[in-house]
Amino acid sequence: MKIKWPKRIAHFEQPRQWESMRIAKELEAKGMKMLHFEEGDFTGYRTPDVIAEAAIKAIKEGYTKYVPGPGLPELREAIAEEMERRGRPTDPEEVIVTSGAKFALTCALLTIIDEGDEVIFPNPGYPPDEFWIKYVGGKPVYAPLTRPDFQWDIDALQELVTDRTKMIIVNTPQRPNGMVVKNVKEIAEVAIDNDILVLSDEIFSKMVYPPNKHVSIASVPGMEDRTIVVDTFSKPYIMTGWRIGWAVAPKEIIEKMSIFLQNSITNVAAFVQKAAYVALTHPEAQEANKNLVKDLQKKRDRIVNKLRGVPEFKVVEPEGAFYVFPNIEGTGKSSKEFTRYLMEKYGVAVVAGTAFGSNGEGHIRMTFAVPNEVIDEGVERIKAAVESLGG
């Protein structure tokens, strides 16, 4: 049978940010030893015991059945309290628990964006957001972030706004570069003045390196009723495979997102929600998060200092997340060329900056949530690769 595919999936392609992962696996299958810096995950880390034990306990107590779609009441209350700490007064009915932050972003976009709506999207940005904007017939409008610090240009943002603009997507700390957005108040002013919603991706909110601080745009006066905040348990509590995240928004938006959720995934597994509640409220889990950030800061310093030893690279120190986004233009190769060269010739898997948008050209993304020996050997291989190009 020949399937007549609908026009709305004409843009479907394998995730660009995972291309290196797919190639790396192919090379490994052929016997190449690969060092992995391409995965947006943790290597050598595990979920804190207090969280894992809470899930086991919940399973044994029978939390294996259907539960209310928007989330367990106690978890919604804990998330509301978390948003209070960020400066946005929040009622539990303004909270929804989702299957990962990615599903929260998807749910928000499919619920809010209509055909012809324009969404201002950071360049570089998070590819799945762009994917779903296009799926519903919306139009991504790209806002190039300034180099080398990847901040929003407010004057340029103003010029992008039209009468079709429905949403601005903000991500801080940012993926793929780890930079904290410094001008959220100015972005908020644009949103308020033009009556625009903001989708605020804050998945690295608890992974910010001092003296930098996370500021939620939802805390800016006037933004409470026009912001959808999305966050996760994946990054701060090493729960990437648990698939649980959340969103906070005005009640009328949460009600619509809840309908979407209940008609798609039904609910997030109850025992996972019980574990997430412990992650957000138990002192041991909070201490584990603090220790994780301290450890990752040391790894950030390690990889940045070593990469700065490559003359052809320019490296801005990331302020949050666990990614470094070095400029590799000095190698004379494009991002994709250099990425492929590193993998095929030197067994180092990184992600081309262009996987996140045209403004990522000249950069590669590397995850540093890996063992120190991987960082050390990986950078040595990169040095050898660059020196070989010079020869």
C-alpha cells in the first residue's frame, strides 16, 4: 500500500541534535572506540538513592494505577511552592505534571499555536519546539542571539514582532550554550507592550554556576498571566529516563493542556510522581542537587581551561547547564564538517552547532557531565585533530 502522507508532516526528519549520536553508534558497531560528548545526559552519575527508594516504596504501596491527569495533588502543591520561590505566586491548579519537559513544551505549543501564528524562536534554540510549531502550521520567526555571549538583542526583537506574533520562546540557562539570559525584564516589556505570550523553558534552573543566578521571566511584574513556565526533574535530580516534568501557567491554559494530556498519555506514572515529590521536597535530594552543581562546575572549569589550550578555538565559559559551545571557526571547517571529521578520524562525538539553528554555525556542542578522564582524553584527541588540519 502506498500511503498518502498528510502535508503537516512534510517537515518530518530525524532529530538534528541526535544526528551525531546515530553516527557514533554506527562507527562503534564497526569497532571504533568513541568518546561521547554528544549526549544531553549524564555519564557516571545516578539518581540519588532517596529518590529511587521513594519510587520503589510507592510501587510496593500500590501506586501503579491511574491517577488524576494533571498530577498528584501533593506534587502540584510542591511545584506551586517552587514557583513561589522563583517569585511567581502560584496556585496548585496552575500546575500540570507532564511526561518530561519536552512533552510540556509540545503540549503547550499544540494547545496554544494556531495555523498562521508566528512564534519568535531563539537562534540557536531547541529543535523540538520548532518541529511542533511547524506541525500546527505556525511560523517560526528566528531571533539571532548575539555573539559571543548569546544574548537577546531587544531592538532586533522589537522589529520581529508583527500582528501575527502570538508567542516568544525564552530558554535560560540556554541550550545549547549554557548561557543565562540577562535581559528577561526587557523581553518581558516587549511581551507586555505587544500582548504576547511567553513560553519559558527553565529546565536548567537548578543548574546555574555562581555568581550567576536564575531569573524566571514569570516573576517580572505583569508576566504572571502571560507566561508558561516549563521545567523538569531530569536535569537537577539525574532523572532523565524517568520522564517527568511540569508546567505552570494561568489556570485556563493549564485546563486546556490537561485535556490534551489526558487524551494522549493519560497521566504520568504515579510512582514516578511520588519519587518526584521526594526529589523536590526532601533535604537529601536538595543536598544532592547542590553537590551535583558543585561537581559540574569543576568539570566546566576543567573542560573550558583545556579547550582554551586549542589556539583555533574560542571558548566562552557557560554560566549554567552542562554544555560548552566552543567556536571552532579557526579550524577552517564548518560545524558539520568538523563534527564528522572528529567522529570518523578521532573517535570524538560532539554535536554540530547548526543542529540548533543557523546561528550555531562555527560552533560545536559538548556535554561535560562525563568522567574527568573522558574530558582529558577527548580534548587531547581534539588537539590532535586540529593540529592535523593545520598540517
